[in-house]
Amino acid sequence: MKRLSVNLIYICALWAVLVFGQGVGAMLFFRNTPSFPSDGPLSAGQALLLVGLIDAIILILLADAMRIRDRTLALTLGAVLFGVQTFQSMVETIMFNGDIGMTSKQLAAVALSSLFRDAWAAGIIALLWKGDSGPADRLPGLAWKAPLIGAFYVVCYFTAGSLIAWRSAAVRAYYAHVGQIDMSALVGFQFIRGLVWCVLAWLLTRSLSGPSWRVALLVGLAFAGFMIPSLLFPNPVMPWPVRSVHMVEVGTSNFLFGVIAALVLRFGVGAVEDARVSRMPA
């Protein structure tokens, strides 16, 4: 009961910092951007509060389950939050920017405002989770696991795209120029994104405690939960009918991918620990 009460206080503190950071970041880096009407279920203010709350809950769940503390925990979770929510989304936007139509100034503003917000979040995490860090798991076989995970991401990406996103007439109309993209280049690009996802999964998996199934569920939750709520924000470049389909597509594929990637990374961890213990002097 006491732990639950503490976590509720932590959620409120982190939620407040995330909302503050995003609000101030928007004022700093989107000063000259005209306002635009809401085209989805939420206004900008409502989306700000809901997305901040979701991010805070996921960060709390991850922080409580990790062996690392203090600045190491803050840097890890800050990097994962920015990597999932901003970096991976931005590189995908750049790839399809012929249809999306964001300017370089808009892309820079998104990156800087998100970095500002996530730095504040990392700061409060460092203050709330003090203490000494425990040892991280050694994840063997990265030489073969990383390319396997990268290839699996390509499968998840194109499967979800064809079975979910591309069934929507609104999505097909929005990405009118997708046929002009070199498919081999797109596959290679998504494989590289898959390797970046592998790094993000590695950052979490090596420090999360508990059985492999719980680690996998937390990684899947982070990959889906950090990315899809941002699509609730009113958006002048992507209409709600397209964003709503992407929420289902990305949520499904990212969760499945995160679970499998974590299980692959955890494969063989028990054997490594057994071998280490057997070499210790009696």
C-alpha cells in the first residue's frame, strides 16, 4: 500500500513535469506557428494532459522494474523516451515527407521541444530514484541477435502496413506518392530503423529485472505506449482519419516487435549467469 501511494505521488510529479516541459517547449520552439483547429477527438490541451499522463505511468513502471538508479536511470529512460517518441517518428517522417510536407524548421522545432521536455523528465527521474545501481544483465550473442531483430522489424513494419494501414482509403489517398519510393531502399531504411529499435530494446532489457515475460511486456508497452498517444495531438499535416489508423497499426506492430525483440535479447541470459556463478570460488 505504501509503495502504491509513493508511486501515485511520483506519477503526479512526473506528469506535471512532462506537461510543463512540453508546454514551455512549445512556447519556445513554436512561437511563430499559427494555431490550428482540432480535427480529432481531443483538443491540444486535452491531448497534452493525456499524453503526459500515459508517458508518466509507463516511465514509473519501467523505473520501478529497473536495477539502475540516479543519473544512469535518468539517462537511460530519457534516451528511450526521446528515441521512441521523437527520433524514430522523425526519421519515418523524413522518409515520407513528400506526402507529409513538413519543413526543416518544423522538424527542428519538434526535435528541440521534445528534447527539452524529455530532459526535464530525466531530471525529475534522477531526483526521485536515488541510490546505487545494480549490475546490468549481460546479453550474449548480439552479433546475430541485432540483425535478426532488424529483419524482424522489417517484417512487422510491412505486415502491419499491408494488413492494417493500407486497407484504409484515407491512408492510401494521403500517401499518394508512396509508389515512387524505391522499395529496396525502403526495406534497407526500415532495417536500419530496426537496428535502432534493437539498441533501444537493449537499453531497457539489460537493466529490467524479473522474468523474461515481464521484461518483454514492459519493452512492448514502452515501444507502443510512448509512440501512439502523440498521434492524438491536433496536427496540421496529417488528418485524424490517417492518424487514427496509424495508432492501430503502430500500436499493434510496435508492441509485438518490442515483446519479441526483448525475448530474443534475453535468450541465453540464464546460461551466462549459470556459467558466471560456476566460476566463482566456493
